[in-house]
Amino acid sequence: MSEATAPRTTRRRRFTVDDLLADTSPQARGTRELAEAREIALDRIEPDPDQPRRSFDPERLEELAASIRLQGVLQPIAVRYDTVRDRFVIIHGERRWRAAQLAGLTTIPAIVREVSDEQRLIQQLMENILREDLNALDRAAALRRLKQQLGDVPWEHVAEAVGIKRSRLFQLLATEKLPEPVQEAIRSGRLSEKQTRPLHGLPEPLQIALAQLVERERLGQAEIERLARALRAAPELATLPSAELTVRLRALVQEARPALGRRRRSGRSASPVSELVAAFERVRQLLEMIDPAALDEAERQVVVEAVQRLGPALRRWHAVLQTRDSVS
């Protein structure tokens, strides 16, 4: 048989087991299975000890747990496998893992990834910083760790790595310089990082006292900034006893509120005379509200000193005004 008349053999396609099990339905077009996605037992998963996040709001965790009980875990967490310890370590999604435990689940959907330590920390920072889930102090600590992992590069490179502005990075780092009581208020969510910005540069006693006043009185940002400016102009207040300093700060708040209210209404500064009249009216209201017999020793001393400072000025004004009245 000649080569031209020889029957042509056709090569048949070989099918694999994967081909036989493949999803050929219409909804499968344009998709692919992720081989690393799986259901993992919760007791085989543990948090990352280097996770930037250090605190979890119990109320928000319980809310998420309630949602999981109804809907399940809607988004898989990401983990890496630690071969030495035979455990899956969370890259991101620790909050979902904790809430799943509260919800009574035994497993959780997870995507297994292999990432370098440097990239892992960047991913954790990105998830938390961009979603504003971390408090400012946790972010600052994580940024410092990242700087070390990147070989102690300049801060500009760290900001670029996580995609935040250099000015924002330094705002976060500045929280680490605040006194411990103020830092604790930030960690617990009682104060925001923005509320503490005006405190920077003040003596430590004034930082603590002003932070406590902000928390108690729920001061607005404009009031905080105005108080901070007043305290910078009077650093000697830092030497006062705590009770006396609190009284002084409250007085400054009361002085600031009428002026701030007028500016918001008119859009421009009030005249000095109208400010003076408003201040007198506020003093009159306070004198009617406060029982002098209820003052403790420190408060009484503060008020006495204030009256002694104010007395000569009031007497001078009264004398001048009386003289003009008699002439007219």
C-alpha cells in the first residue's frame, strides 16, 4: 500500500479525571476553582502573634457572631500553613475567626496562601489601616515593625508600601509620644486620634487634664483646638494641682463656647464689646448656678484668686463708667 493510499490515523484527545469532574454549566464560564480554598477546623487555626491589631470590641464581635449564626461566614479568611507546628496561621480575618467561635461554628472557609513575612505584614496593615479598623497606636506599632522588616528604610518608603500619605503616617506615630493615660483612652476608643492632635506640644499634665476634660465634656474639635491654644499661651498652668487645673479648664471651656457659637451663627468674629457683655452674662449665670458653700478647699482657693485678679479691673471700669454718666 502506497504512502498516498494509507489510512490516516487520528489522535484522540485524552481526558483526565479533572475533565470528567469539571463544571460545564453556563455559570461556570469565565471562572476557575481555587484549589487553596477550603473549610478548616477552627481549632487548627491560630492568630498571628505579629498581627497589628491588638484589641477587639466585644460588642462588635458579638454583632458579627449574631450575623454569622444567621448567614454563615460570607467571606473566607486568609491563612498560611506553618509546617513546623502543623497549624494554619491567620493572615487576615482574625475578627471573623473569633466571631465564628462565638457563633458556635466548628469550621470556617479559608484561603491558604504562601506569602513572605514582609508581604504578610503589609497585607495585614492594608486591611486594617484602609478600613480604619485599627486604633492609631496599633497602626503606629505595626508601621514601626514594617520599617524594621523592610531593612530600616526611610519613613517615606514605609508610607509608600502601605499606600498612605507621609503626613498621615507621622500623625499616627505621634500618638506614641502621648502620656499613657491618653494612649489608653485611644486604645479603648474613648478618644480618637484626631481629638488628641491638639494636645501635642503641651506639657504632660496639661495633655492629661485636657484629654480627661474632652472625654467628660464631649468637647467638639473646635473647642479642643481653642483650649489647646489657650494652654500653650499659659504653660504655667501645668504646675497647678489636678483639682485646680480642672476648674481652670472648665472656666476656659465656658469662656470659649459663647464665642464659638457666635462665629458659627454669623460667620465672622464678634466685636470685643459684645464678647465682653456675653462674658459678663455667662459669669452671672455661673454665679447663680454654683453654690459657694459646696466648693471644696482647692476650688475655693481658685475662685478667690480669680476674683482677686478680676476685682481691680472691675473697679476701674466701674469708676470710669460712673464718671462719664455723671458728666453726661
